[in-house]
Amino acid sequence: MNMNRILAVSLASLATLIAAPAAHATFELRRSLVVNGFYDIVGNVLADCSLSPCPLGNNGTPFIPVDADPIALGDVDGDGGDDTVASSGATLALPVGATVRAAYLLVTMNGTDIGNGSDGWAGAIDDYSVRFAAPGGAYATIAPEAVTVEPGDAAYTAVFDVTERVSGDGEYWVADPPWYPAAMAYNVVGNWVLLVAYDLPGAPPRLINLYDGVTTCFSTSFTETISGFRTPSAGTLAARMTFWGGDGSAGTGGDSVRVGGVYCQNALNPANNVGNNTVSNVDGQPFPRTPSAFNASDELVDIDTFDVSSAFGHAQTSQTVTFACGSDGVIWQGFALAFDVQTPALNVTKSAEDLDGAPLVAGDVVRFTVAVDNAADSPEDANETVVVDAIPPGLVAVAGSLTLDTGAGPVALSDAADGDAGALYADRVEVAVGALPIGHAAQVAFDVRVSRVGVPTSWTNTAEASFRGVSGATHLSRPSNPVTLTALPCVDAGAGADDDPVCGLTPTCDAAAPPAAAPVAVASACEAGADLFIADWAACLAGCSDDNATAAVEVSVVVANAGGVAADAVVTLRGAGEAG
């Protein structure tokens, strides 16, 4: 079967089903996620030299399993004895307040006779399960979700999703990996690493990618092209890389990792000998391990983190990574790559306009406008932008009023949730704006009608835009400013029966018109059959001069179709008042 990876049929079957391993594979992206936090890594050795003292470079020396766990932990069948064949532990210490988002265990073993007349398997493996124990817990047998094998070197890396088993700090144990028969080997490697991505309150968003595989090299190099990311479009670039592998001899140089044109190096790892058996977590500090010292002159595990910010440019989606090996050989097993995610500088502004003019009363139509812009100095384009605006009770959406303007003018959207970008529901508006590149803007507008109110009534609400920066998969959201509407009462207190529809309005009058002139039309959202009440005759009469004011002021009321009326109905009411 010519496959690079062996994946389980489904997550539900991972515990019982893993197919035969595939041939040699390059490093592939196992998991990509954005967290508001970071990641940490611990690990330990599972194979040690069988001789004491171990010959320099371990050349030609059989290795034996490391079995360091206490009997209580190793007693997998409850008989009071240590039943594990190989085991080691390491202590994870996350920041206070951190919450685990994802955790992956990677186990690598080899057992070939390289350099001793053989170039093949040291023994077949048909079950890549291991035992894994969380702090204070017993061992559980877990199966990998994927296995990568390098047949010519009889080396494999098995990947386990242990997110449900890792909840925080403490000592984690790995035991009983599939073990090739002991061989007179130049470079036997047995180790494990635990990579944990976590969220932390107040931490910035970061993209974290996990790549795994297994590749052995001696006095040569190979180059991988990695992808699965997009660096920020602008602003500061911050990138870190943690790699792990097994090295043959700490004192032998020639081991290097080059990202683009930048060599990985720091105080503990010179550029020409990064495979020097140094072990630390992401902050460069050692972590407690059991055991922490080994018989071999070389631990045969490296876990190192480097700042690789200078190796990437803006809006970059791939990069080369070159692994070089000295004469002692290295088994490269995987690496993590993390970028600080620059989020789009999205501004969301909401406004409201009474299309019928102030004051706001029942029947008035209000236009809400939500403007969304990605600032000219934003570090990121915004993708998958969606505007959502709730419609409070007491405001009724006006059918056919929804529009979207992305720069070429307003485009009408249908009310239904169909093929276009918008939907106008009774309680909300949703519009898929889409991509907003840096410096671009869009505007959503729709109308609502004020329903009847018996007392002065206010509504305050905000719109919200959700979006995704191009360098991360996590959707973010940003609220607009709040907008407040205050409507005057339609009817005097106590007017109308509780079981009758009631609609009122504040009339207007034309101060320049003589009494015999045509009445002034006033729009209302009254439903058919509603009892109409004039709320404030005095407000009307106050605007009339003494010359044209009379005791009888005529107002024409236009009843809208909000209640499904076939055609507009016009009624004429008369009320009395004194001129102001």
C-alpha cells in the first residue's frame, strides 16, 4: 500500500484499529489550530545503553529498554509487580490558569543493524499501542491515530491524540512501546514527546502547527517544504519552532536545521550541532524527568525551541526546512511551528435614522446602518465576515428593506435565507459580507417600524461582526457601538380597552394653511380594525397661528398595510383644542 500515512478509519475506532504502517514519508501537518495562549512540550527516553560504561558514541552496543516507573504505576495487572517493559516519565507545568486545548503524544522507536551488515527490519510490529498514564492515574492502553515507518531503518513514529487524557500539570508516563528486538546497533533510539496546546486568559492568539514523521540520515541532508499556515499580512512577525529527534553522539557536529535561509541556533545549540542531546521546554528551561540520567553517554533525544521569526516574510504560505546530519546520524521525528496571529483591525459602527423625522413615535420607520471597515493600517485581511444585528421586541422589520453595499452602491437582498448574502428575520438580520481586505469597507442597512407604545419606550442594542484573520482558523467577533431609540407614547394612559388593538399618533398641522385647506396626512403603522387615539392635540395646535387656528382641527390618518390590509385605508378624525 503506497501511502505516506496510516490513518484509522474513524476516531471512534482508533482504540481498536490501526492498519499496517506505510513506507518512508516526509513530515506532514498533523494538526493546525489557533489558541489564545501557546504550547509546551515534555518528553523522555525509552532506550538506554546495555553496557556500563557505555562505549563512546554507543557504536556497536546493544540497547535495552528503560523501565523506571514505580511498581504502583507499573503494576498493570494488579499483582503487585512492575509489569512494564519500558517506561519513563516527565513533568508538565503549564501557566496558572491555562486550559488544555489539544494534546498529542508522539512515540519513536528503531531497532536496525545499520552499519553492521544489515539494512532491514529488526522485527515485525503489528500493534503500535502504548500505555499512557496521567498524573496520579493508572496506565491505559491507547492506540495511535497514525503511524509513519521508515522501513529501511526499521524506525517508526506513532501519533496519539491524548487531549481527553491530559488536563493539566503533573507527571505523565509512557510505557511498553512496540520494541524491535535488541540489535547491535549504531544508533538505537527510543523516546517520546508530549505536545500540549493551551488557552490562557489575556494571552494573544497564536497559530500552532504540529508536523510529524520519521527520517534518518547520516552525513547528508534533506529538505522539506512545509505549508498549512499564512503569516500576517503586515505588522510584527513572531515565529517559534520546536523540533525533536534522536542523535547519535552529542560531541559530533554536522547536525543542523535551516528554516529558509536561517539556521536554528541558541546558547545551548550551536548552528552546526543542534543534535546535541539537549532537552528543554518551550521557554528553554529543563523539566523534571524520571529517570533524568542514563547509562549511555548520549541520551538519544533532543527537544529544542528556536526563534525563527526572521525566516518568514509577510503573507507567506510555505517555507523550506533543511535537516542536515553529521557522521553520527540523526533520526528526525517531528516539529511544532507557532506564529503570533495578527487579527484584523475591524471597526463596526452602527447608526439609526428616523426616516419620518423627530420625534420618534409609533409608525415611524427607522433605518439601521451597520458599517464595517478593515482599517488601512490593519495587519490582516478579514475573511468570512458576517454581520448580525438583533431586532428588539417592539420594532418590526420592514420587508424588502435589506441592502448590502461593498463599495459599488447598495444592492437589495431578499428577506429569505436563500442564495444571496442576506436574511431578514423577525428578530435579527444576518448578512454574509465575505472578505474585507485591508482598507476595504462594507455597509449593511435595513428598516424597522416602531410598533405602538403606551409609555415612553427605549431600545438599546448593538450589531456584531464575526470574521476570521487569514493566518488563523478561529473566528473572532467585534461589537458595534450601542444605539438607543426612544419613542413617545402613542396613546394617553388608560385609553382603549386591553382586549382591543390600539394605535395612536401625535398629529401635525400646517401653520400656513387656512382652516379649509386639505388636511395634513400622518403615516401610522396601525393594524386594520385598530382604535385610533390622538395623543397630543395641543402639540399640533401650538404650531398654528391665531389667524388660522380653529376649535376643530382636521387630521387625515393613513393606515399602513402592516396588518395585511388589501389597500391603504384613510380615516378622518376631528378633535378640539385651543390654539397655543
